[in-house]
Amino acid sequence: MVKLIYCINRKPGMSVEEFQRYWRETHGPIAARLPGLRRYVQCHTLPELYTGKNTPAYDGAAELWFDDMAMLQQAMASPELKAAREDERNFVDHSRTFSIVTEEKLVVE
Amino acid sequence: MVKLIYCINRKPGMSVEEFQRYWRETHGPIAARLPGLRRYVQCHTLPELYTGKNTPAYDGAAELWFDDMAMLQQAMASPELKAAREDERNFVDHSRTFSIVTEEKLVVE
């Protein structure tokens, strides 16, 4: 299995609460349609960490698992990915977005 | 549960293979001693993605789960964390390291 980690920030002017709600309730079901997607977890930065002048490095990380690189590449070329990318315009500021494709090594279960 | 995501890069001059071996075989068991650690996964950027001029954004992401913020903070203040940080000098370049503390929202199981 390969695991894509995709770190994102919310659009300027959007509250953390709005961002988290949109990501989970609206975007989640859209991204969930990606072909070959074996598992999909959204990691939401804890709201209580936005205190005073403290700005977390990212508002969250999406994690998507596929059987292998070929399946990931198929998903990335799919119309479902295009739809998900289009929906990101509604809540993601891509100026600092990045992704890495990884293999998990379990150390402590 | 809270989940710490910690994105890291290898020291200059270290190969991807050396970095991954050190991280897994030497650092993994050291970090695994953190008090209150419920789960620990290392996500290693796929070696085949280092091609030509292509440089992945990060060499990997460590993911550490704790029961709650209080347990995470205890771990961060522990001598075991100090030992893990000291060992990082052997393989991590911290110029772009960042971490976020998150809550997981499962979308597709």
C-alpha cells in the first residue's frame, strides 16, 4: 500500500470551524469517490491550538491509501480527482500545499 | 486520541537509503520509548520518487498518537523526548521541520 499525505491550509477569511466543517461534510464525500481509494483519513489540526498569535503550520493533512503507485496514478488522472480539485477552491489556499507519497512502517502498534 | 504529524528531511549528504535505515532501525526504537505513546508510524517517502531533478517536499512524516493533549505534553517534557531529539542530530536536518497536532476524522475505512 502507498499513502499520500497532503498538507493544506484554509482560504484567507475562513474560520477554522468553517474550514473543518466544509472539509469534512462537503469535501470528504467528494474525495471519497476517488477510484481505487482504500482508506481516507482527514487529520484536523486541533482548534484549541489556535490561540493568541499562535498559528499552526498547517490546518490539516489528508491521508489517502492506494494499493500501489499505479492505482494512485490512475486516481490522480481520474475525473473524480478533477472534481475534488475543483471543490478545493471553496476552502483551500494552495500557496503552501504539498504532498508526499509514502510507505508506512509501523513502529508501535 | 490526538495525533502528532511531524514532517522531516534528512541531513545533507545522507542518502535516502541511509536516512530510511537509520530512522527505522536506530531512531524508531528510541522514539518508541516515549511515555504514553499509543501508536507510532513512520511514513517513508517512496525511494523511487527521487528521480532526476525531482526532490520530494519531505523525506517523511512521523505520526505519533497519544490519548489526549495532556499525555502528549507529558511526553514532550520527558527525558525520553530529550533523548529522541538528541538522536535526531544524527539524521535530521531541521531547517524545514514542522509538526501539527491533529484529530483524525475517518472518511473511508
